[in-house]
Amino acid sequence: YQLDADQLKVFKLADAVVHNNKTKNALKAMMPVPIIPGRSTLEMNGEHSENMVAGERPEFFLQLSLEDSFGIVKLTPQKGVRIVEHLEQEPITKIVTETREPVEIFTKQLTENGLYKLWPQDTLPKGEYAVIEYNEGKVDARIWDFRIQ
């Protein structure tokens, strides 16, 4: 959520998909012992968000559904998509490492049932961003994207 001129703006949950690296998958299939890590990206369609946000230090409100981590990340536009994070799966242990570009934020818990206010510590340059709620290592992010123009 965002308060914009005393109006509550509700952001829709964005659709994101995991895109696998086909070349790496082909190499992994040819190896008798799994030694090549799996690499993929979590991405959203379109190079730009439809949600325009005014100001360089926007404030957001987030109601957590679980005891998850949350934050603001910078998205990387690339060939018709926006990359939220890079994923790497270890070959034997299957442990997934998520790499994202976080924005340093301030947070304030407003209620005991998980309502938080969050905002960036510094001004955000023009670009694509998202508020995310995630559970580290599970690739289960809930994403609300926005653009600063």
C-alpha cells in the first residue's frame, strides 16, 4: 500500500516466473556427476512497471502474511523483462542461493499483527524497483513492482 495525497493506493501482486538457463541445463544433463550449478533468474514481463510512484523516497505499507523477510530491491530491465533476482542451485545439496540488489531501507512496525511502514534511507534514482516479501532460500517471493520516473 501507499498513501498518495491522502488516498490509499493498493498495489497488485506482480506475476513472476523463474527463467532457466537452457545452455547450463544441457551441460548438466550431459555430465555423469552433477558438478555444474543450476543458474536461473526470477523475472517479470515488461521492461517497465505500470505503477508510477511520485517522489524519490516513497513510503510503503506492508501487511506480512507470514514471518518473512521483506525489503525494496532494484530491478534490472533486460530484453522485455525485469530481473528481480539471480538464483543459483548447488548441484548435490540442491541449496538455492538468491542474489538480489537490495535498497537500504528504514522500517517501522505499526501493529502487532505484522503491519509495517518501509521507506528508502536515501533518494532513489529513476528506475525500476519492487517491494518484496520473501523466505530466503525458498524462491517464494511476493512482489509489488513500481517505477520512479
